[in-house]
Amino acid sequence: MKFWTLICGSLVLAGCQGIPAPLPVLSKPKPEPEKVVEVPLRIPEPVAPQLAIADDTGTLSAWQNFRAELLQMNGSQRDTLSKTLPNTAVGALQQLLLKLHPETSYAVRFKAQMQLGEQLTKLPAGLAALLRWDHAYNQKLLESESAVKALGRLNGQQQDNLDKLQKQNADLLKKIDALTQIEAKLNSAGGG
């Protein structure tokens, strides 16, 4: 039995040496919480749509803004812009819209009106529809100015006629006064 105890003890000892000893547990120090710096969110600035000969929503919006800006410009600002426009289809259309400004002379707007009318048939449908309003507005403005000029000429002619008639009336009144005086002299000479 001692023998068996010795063998079992040896086996137990041999088995214990085969099992790896547990490693010591190292505890990591807890890191300090990081300070979170919040970067304010910047709302990206919208990219301004570019003018083009197209009828997508962005382009039509750009043309609408361009037309609105034109109405706010004075004559020297429009002249400066006119000199800086590129020699492209977009630049030519911008030039036409500049010339249609209500403060531009009648003759310049009349010529630009004709050119825009020709361009409307060549432009994309959406852009043509947008600019048709400018065309129609300018047409009404030209017609009104033409009517005002015609009425001005007619009023001038009527004023000339009125002046002539007033002069004739004054001459006739002088003649009537002269005849009345002659008649009065004749009546006093014949009656006396």
C-alpha cells in the first residue's frame, strides 16, 4: 500500500507540474475620461447655381435671381456688368436682359425685344417659359410708351390747333369791336 500511495502521490505531483500556474492578474488603470470638445457644426453654404442655357431647377433659380438683381441695379452698375459679361450664349442672353431694363431707352429695348423673341424659340422650354414673362412685360411697356408718345404728339397737335383758334378768336373779337365802334359812330352821326 505504501507503494501505491507513493505511486499515486508521484502521479499527483507530476500532474500538478503539468498544469500551468495561473498568471497574476494585472489591473489596468482606468483611463481618465477624455474631454470631448464639440466642434460647432457649420452648415455648408449652398453653392449658388450657375447661369446656363438649361431648364433644370437650379439654373432657372439662378436666372430668376439674375433678373431680380438687374432690377436693383442703377445705370452705371448695369454698364459695368455689361462690359464684364463673357462672349458666350449665356453672356448674350444676359446682355439682352440688361437691355430690357425699364430704364433703358426705348430704341435699345425695342431692338432687344426683337432679339429676345427670336431667342425664345431656341431656348430650352423651362428657360423660355421663364423669359417669356420678360418678353411680354417689355412688349406691354413698349406699347404703353408708344401710346404715350402718340398721345403726346396728338396733344401737341391739339394744343397747336387750340392756339390757332384762340388767335383767330382774338382777331375776330378785335374786328367785332372795330365794327361795333364804326356802327356806334354811324348811329351817333346819323342820329344827331
